[in-house]
Amino acid sequence: SLVATAEVCAGTELSEENNRLSSELKTLQKENRTLGAELEEAKGRVVYSVQDEIEKEKLSKESLSWKREKQELSTVNESLEEENKKLHESLNEVTILVAT
């Protein structure tokens, strides 16, 4: 009778432990799914962030290229303005010579 009682108690303890472990397993599985979803979301943000940085770098390089081109065109424009000024002076001199 004492042995039977001990066996019932042991079976009950094992059943309780089994229930506790089963509950813990379900909790851990739920947390795992949640963390998996959060990880996927974080991966997506990282991808967008990297793409954003690449685009910023590309725009920065393009901006530098445009600035260089603008500077070159400004230099050419100044040179042409100076040449135009000299041509006007020469034309005025020729006009004066022809008039005299």
C-alpha cells in the first residue's frame, strides 16, 4: 500500500513535471516565433538602410561630378567672355580705322 502510494505520488510528480515542461516548451516556441519575426523585420530595415547609404553615396559622387563640371564650364565661360570682350575692342578699333 505504501509502495502503491509512492508510485502514485511519483507518477503525479512526473505528470506535473511533464505539464510544466510542456508549457515551458510552448512558451519558448512562441518566443522563438516572435524573435524570428523581429529578426526578419530587422533584416529588412538593414537592407533598406544599406540601400539608402548606397544611394546617398551615389548622389554625393554625382554631386561632386556636377560641381566639377560646373566649375569647368564657368572657367570656359569666363574665358569666352574675355575673348568676346577683346573681339569687341578689335571691332571697335577696326570701325574707327575704317571711318577715318
